[in-house]
Amino acid sequence: MDISLGEYLFARLAQLSVHSIFGVPGDFSLALLDTLPPTSRWVGNANELNAAYAADGYLRVTGLACLVTSFGSGELSALNGVAGAYAEHVALLHVVGVPSIAAQAKQLLRRHTLGNGDFTVFHRMAQNVAHTTAFLNDIRTAPAEIDRCIREAYLAQRPVYVGLPANLVAMRVPASRLAAPLDLTRAPNDSCTEHEVVAACIRLMRAAHAPVVVVDAGAARHGCKRIAARLVDATQFPVFVTPMGKGGVDEQHPRFGGVFVGTLSYPAVRAAVDAADLVLSIGGLMSDFSTSSFSYRFSTKNVVEFHADYVKVKTATYPGVQMKVCLEELLQTDSQGAQVSSLDPLGPLPQDYLWSRLGSWLREDDIVITETGTSAFGVIQTRFPDRTLGISQVLWGSVGFTVGATLGAVLAAEETDTTRRVILFVGDGSLQLTVQEISTMVRWGTKPYLFVMNNDGSTIDRLLHGNASYNDIQPWDNLALLPLFNAVNYETRRVSTPADVDVMFEDAGFANNDRIRMVEVMLPRMDAPLHLQGVEASLGESLEFVEL
Amino acid sequence: MDISLGEYLFARLAQLSVHSIFGVPGDFSLALLDTLPPTSRWVGNANELNAAYAADGYLRVTGLACLVTSFGSGELSALNGVAGAYAEHVALLHVVGVPSIAAQAKQLLRRHTLGNGDFTVFHRMAQNVAHTTAFLNDIRTAPAEIDRCIREAYLAQRPVYVGLPANLVAMRVPASRLAAPLDLTRAPNDSCTEHEVVAACIRLMRAAHAPVVVVDAGAARHGCKRIAARLVDATQFPVFVTPMGKGGVDEQHPRFGGVFVGTLSYPAVRAAVDAADLVLSIGGLMSDFSTSSFSYRFSTKNVVEFHADYVKVKTATYPGVQMKVCLEELLQTDSQGAQVSSLDPLGPLPQDYLWSRLGSWLREDDIVITETGTSAFGVIQTRFPDRTLGISQVLWGSVGFTVGATLGAVLAAEETDTTRRVILFVGDGSLQLTVQEISTMVRWGTKPYLFVMNNDGSTIDRLLHGNASYNDIQPWDNLALLPLFNAVNYETRRVSTPADVDVMFEDAGFANNDRIRMVEVMLPRMDAPLHLQGVEASLGESLEFVEL
């Protein structure tokens, strides 16, 4: 039995629960799409950048996603989305349909090239934002190369680029390779080094009077949410989460201390972390937004950083020690606690009211997606139920990301559980960059909640940089979008007051994700969530990018 | 008197009639935007890729445009548009607001970076699609560097990248530099070489029995439309235009022979060019779409290619000989003619009817923008009035380009003449990639004609690659777009029959561009213009990208 190389690729992806493929058809990817089996779904996005965002949203649910674009203009349009996946450490397999080997050799083709016969320039550009790349040119080695690329993307949680010449995709390869699933295990930790790390950790933990655990995005990316929770249970150390890691710990846990945003944290959170004499940092990916300033450092020098493939104890780095295995061993130690006082919410502002109230409406397993800016700051106040998945592109911060990511996340969620809710919060300004992906949500009959925060322009930029007219946007009739995109079974509503919010969140029908919904949340023009007002307050102080 | 560096940049651009600046505000470009003088306009696009397309449309009217984006995600989102400007030889100044020199040196900032402290990666990526670049770091040399970049973009008609640290833009520079306008003249041709070229041309022209002139896009880019017209007048040689060069010659001229599309040309056009024993090619930028196949060659070996900065006579290349000056000298020679029969239109199909009928409705100075695919092929049949400007991204072929380009072109046109009409033809599928830029057209009160060719998906891809479901799109209520974007003074109409088209084109009110208009043209699903059916007919024959 043999199958085409394209079928081989999609079969490998299906083995890893990747059943939806994202992208826009283009000249050089059509042949590949013709090999897509009926058990996989070609999503068909509105543009390539949106497709990359959607794939990113999908993989944050499944752990891996595949984006297919076409040579030249197609792949370049997706590049910002791929760079975001690189910055944020997620596993995006980017398959680019490229011209046939014969056409490349003859340098004959000119369309979608720069007109200079150079077929390698886009591959070279992609290498800057890829963990590894392959530019296939031999059918005999192609299946092994595909296996290598998928494996490396998965293990590194980074984008990988595969150039796939159109003449190869229909060629036959042995199906027997598929009988053995991909080996996604890492080489084991060197046991001597691991013992040394664990011994050092235990010494620090026993000596500490006020230890804390800080969970960042890397914990979820590398499958360490459960082990982090078990570490907290075992040690009873207070646990904090970064904005980027939000959803990575159970916020109902009695030891949950809050969201750590550096100097912009609630005072009690900041005090607790500053007072710590040991920080166990799990999956740390610090950015200026997630930590609120560049001068951010833990007060203590006793910091242990657990990463996917190394551990750092104070200033010593131990390459090759994987956190997952290392944390398992560490769990043999005793516990030691310190109580952090629960946080008092401040007096409600309209936005703050929404964010606080949201917590009671959320359910376990909900997926909450918040756009960089107002929404990502606001949701810090929302206490998540256990197993809530939070998605926010905090580090890369590409505006409009979440509309695409919502499409990907809702497709992934509905593939396994149609009752799992996907809830987007996006500003009216950010929405305008990627709005057409709502059309793709309609096309596939998905049922997300789309909250559009209408504050008449970009509040975050106004706060960061004054009230200049370049932050104004053209106002849209947002609630007309779903009918324009030919949605049939949908609901729209507009909420303007706390009472509106109460009615909405108390409506049992509304809580049931049986149709696509858009809620336009009308906010005062310069209103902002609590933490974002902190950004304003620290203008010219710690946020260097403001005072540039 | 001194001014800020930002004011200096915008003043230089204004001296070259660049009064509209395209882009999306971002963290590192805000400081630059604060220096924009009230005499210039910040357009404020819906996303960066659309902004690049719009800048491209603007510069095809003015000769130069400026795109401002922000470090990281902003600039990468625009990259496909910049690559298109590189492939198509147009002068796009891409100014990227980058972090302050201090932040770069300290490698402190992390947002919008890849998280690895590398601030140069995006600049390196941009170098692949730029004629030259500058990454400014010294206020003393910055004005001269800006001058160099603008000059090189203009003369090379290629994109140029300028990285502008946010801390430099408010620093003061001498205003006195602005008193001397930029020198945009090239070094003169070497007169000996030029005489040799001209002598060789004249020998070939005198010996030829059936000479022809073929005008491509480079003629308009480098200001050689008038001189090409004078050459035709003087020699009475028949003149043909390529699809990419359309609008570069007066199609009402008695010597106009038609549009040369290689093997897809009308038979009479193909026969005339094949029979030629001398081809004077002016501004040639051949692509597979504009010439219809890779095997395309002129039958004769007697080809003289005139380019911006070199001339090629048969196999001899003369670097540094500029076509404009060289053609002036050549005009001293005598004329010699050959008559080409006028072309008979074939029997009307619905699309063909529209394209043919369009010619009678067009006026001198109209700007006609056609999306790659159905529209770019269809408009080949339309006979343009003199001084019609045709815009189509034939070589790079990025889908959705024209919606952005229409915004740029209509802003540029209305800056000098509000009665000048800008007319877009875009497919319903292509529209979905960049639709939000219509919102920016509404915001600025522009008055373009937007013809949406609704054939329920991508006809060109169906023709090229069968009727697969991945070519289907979500149908939209397109005529609801203008009210959704809050247009006030607008007109929509839907035409479905030849009679509808006649009524529309005979309506004097419709011909008056006093409001923004959208016309949805309802077409049979698999209908295609004549030349595109030619593509289908040559499947597996000459179009290698089809048979990959």
C-alpha cells in the first residue's frame, strides 16, 4: 500500500488530533489541498494573517496546528502571525506550497516572485522566525523530513517551516510508515544533573520562609499545568499566575494569590511576591506587558526557573533538564506554606464591573480569549474557574490576533465537545483589522461569544500616548456584521449599564452556547480597567516604551 | 530655525507631493505621528497590509508614497505589500518606528520582539525586499540619510526601508536643508555609449520591414509614457501594450494594435507581434501572467529593450544608459510603418459584454484598478481613452491588493482633482481579504466606484484547478457594507443583465463621481472573460504553474 505525500502529511497530523487545516488556497498549494482526506477539514480563512491567528488559537487548545499557504505573497502575508507563534512559544507547522522543482531549476516562473529568479528568498526570511525548516526536494526522504518537522515543532513548541514543491505532493510514499506513531518523547534527563538540580531546589525550599510559585505561559505550552497544581497541593506554597499564563492554575484553589503583573499588580499581590524569599517560576516567558515594566525583577535572588528543556537555579543553568520530569522528582519533598491574604476588589467602574462580574458567569473548561490592550488587562480582575483556558498574545501583541484565534479555538473545542464555550473580548478598534474571520465562523456554524468592547477607538493607545486623532477609528454598525455575513442562527445584543450586564449573565438561555452571539459592550470613551489605569499612572516612570 | 526630524521627513515628502501618509499607529510610531504637520494627512488604515496596498495605489498616481508602521508585528504585517512593491518596481518609502536607541542597547524591551533581545531581525528580513535600507542612530546624519533614502526610492522605483528610533523623531535638525529641493536627476548617460546604442537602434530600425513597439509597466514608472508616445508618432510603428503596462499608451491612437498577452493574445495581435522583425520594448517587466506563459519569447531576435538604467540591443547590454535620454536622441530618426488590422470583438458573453461596454463609459484621466484574476484579464478587452491610468498588480499578484490600492489612488486623485474618477473591479472572493479598507474610504469621504464581481467564489482558481470546494467562499450581503461602515452619502446597485449595464452606463448621474458607489455585478458561476478562457484552454500546455 502506498499513499500520496500530501495524504501522508495529513495522516500524521490527524494522529496528533489536528483535524482542521488553516489557510487560503493559492496557486502552489492547490495540489496539496487536493490530497486532503475527507476526515480532515480545510477551514478556508479570509486572509493568510487571519489564518495564522486562527491556527494559533487552535493549537492553544490542541497543542499543534497546521497552516497552509502558497509561495510568495501568501506566505509573506502570514509572516507576522508566524513571528507571533515564535515569540509566544507555540507549535505551528507552516506548510508552504512552492513551485515545482523543475520550475525552480529553470528559474522560469515569475508570478509571485520578486522577478529576479530567486526562489529561496522567502524561505530565508522564514528562517528568522522558525525553530527549524525544511525545503523538500526528494520524495525518498520527504516522509522522514515531515516527521522530523512535526516532531520538532511539537517538542520545541515553536513554528516550523516546510516548503513543499507542488510536483511532490501527489507522488507515492509507503503507507507503512504511518503504523508507527511519531515518537514525541524527549531524551531523558541526565539523572546526575537532575538529582543535583532537585537537591539544590530542596535546599532552597527548606531554607525559605516565604516561598511562592509563579506560573507563566510555558507551563501550559509544555503540558505542565497538572504537575504545577500538584506541586502547589504538595507544598501549599502560594501560587500566582502571570497575565500570559492566566488559565494555567486553578484560581479557585485556596492557595491562589492572584495575577502578578509586576508593579501594576494589586498591592497585596505585589507585596506578597516582593516579600518572597524564594520564587519557583514555572514556564516563565516574561514580557514587558506581562510584567508591566522592564525594571521588573523578583526582589529575591533565590529564583528557580523551570523551562521545557532547562532549569536555572539562581545563576546556574542546567541545560537539558526538562521541567516536567524534574518537577515529578521534586514532588517527593515536604511542603511548607505561607498564607496570602485574599484580595479586595476596588470600587466598581463600568469596565471593572464587567470583568469582576464575568467570573461568576464563567464555567469550568471555558476558553476565554482577550485581545492585547484593554481586554487583556481587564481580564486580570476576573477570577477563572478551574480548567479555564485563557488565550492572549501578550508577548507579541499583534493587534487583531484574537478574532482569528477565536475561530481556531472554537473549531478545536467543538471538535471534541460542542458544549465547551469560547468567549472573545475584543475592542472595536482591534476588531477592524481582522473582522472578516467572523465570516468564517459563520460559514462553519460555530457558536462563540463575541464581546465587542465599544469605547469609540483605541483606549489603550490614548492612555499610552494622549488623545491624538490618529487613535480615532471609523465607527461601525457592529451588530450588523452577523447578518451581513449571512449568519442564520445568531443573537446580538447591546449592553450599556451594569443592569444590562446582570440581566445578560442571569439569562440561562444566554449561557447556553447554542448559536453565535455578538454582544456590543458600550463603554465610556476613556474608561479603562484598573490595571490599565496603572499603566497610565506609571507613565514616564517604569514603562520605557512610553517615554521613548 | 530648526525643526524636528519627523517634521523634516514629512516636509521632504510634501516637496514631492506626498501629502497622505499610510499606516496603522503602533507603540513605536506614535512619537513620529505626533510630528505630522497639519498640511499632511494621516490616513489611518484598517490594517498594515491594507496600508501597504493603499500606499502602492497612491504612488501609482503620484510616483512616491510613504508607509509608516511600528517595529515587529506592525512592519511584518506589511511585508507582503512591500514585497509586491519590490516585484512591481514602485517607489514605496517604508518608515518603521523602532524602539529608542537606549532600549535597543540595553536589550530591555521585549514586547513585539521575538523575546531573544534581537532588535535587528526585522530589518534583516526587510533587506530582502528593499532597494536600500537605513537604520538611523545618529541625529547628525539622519537628515542626509532620509534624503538619500527618498532619492533612491524615487530613482530606482523600488521600496526603501527606514528604521527610525522613537527617541530621534523629536530631536532638532536645521530647517535650512529644506531650502534646496532633493536632486532627483540621474547622472547623465555616457555620451559615447549612448551614441553607440542609438546608432545600433537606427540600423535595426532602418533594416526592419515589420517593426513594432511594445510598452510595458516600466514606461509609466520611470516617466517615459510621453516619450514612448512621441516615438510612435514619429516612427508610425504599431504599438502594443502588455497587461501590466495597460494605460501606458493612448489606445485611441491609430497605430494602437492591442494588448499583447503572449499566446493568450487576440489572434491578430499575436500574429502581428510574431511577424515582427524588430521589437522596441519600452520598460519591459515580464511576468508569466502578463505574457501568458514562460516559454514566451519574441519570435525575432531583433529586440531592443529600453530600461530605466540600461539598454539591451539584441544580446548586448549597455549599463547606465537611461531610456528616457536615449529615446530622446532616437527620436531624431525617420519613421517607418506597418499597419495592423483593427481587432474584431467576439460574440458577447455576459462578462465580455461588461468589459467591452465599459470602454465607452470611461473618460480621459480615469483611474481603472483591476484585481489580479478575472478582472485583470477582463479589462484587456476594454479600450481605454487616452491618459487612462491602469493599476493592476500583475507580477506579484497578491489577492486583495486592489481594495487597498483603490483607497490610495482615490486619495491621491482627489488631492489634485476631485472630478477624477477612480474605478475598482474586484471579485467577491478577493474583496473578503481586505474589505475593511472600504471603511477608510468612507471615513475620508472619498467617492470611488467599487464594482464587485459576484460569481460566487474564485472563478480563476476554478478554471486553473477544477471545481474543488476550497474555492467556495462564504456569501456576503455585499451591498450592506457601505451602511455598516456608516457611509452617509452613497449609492448601491446590483446589475444582472446586459440591459442593467446599459441603463447604468447611460445614466448621466451615475457617471458623476459625487458619492461613493458600490455596484454588485451578478455573473454566472463559471463565466470568465475571453482571455481567461484562453488560460483554461492552454491548461497543461504552456502555463507551467498549472501543471506543477
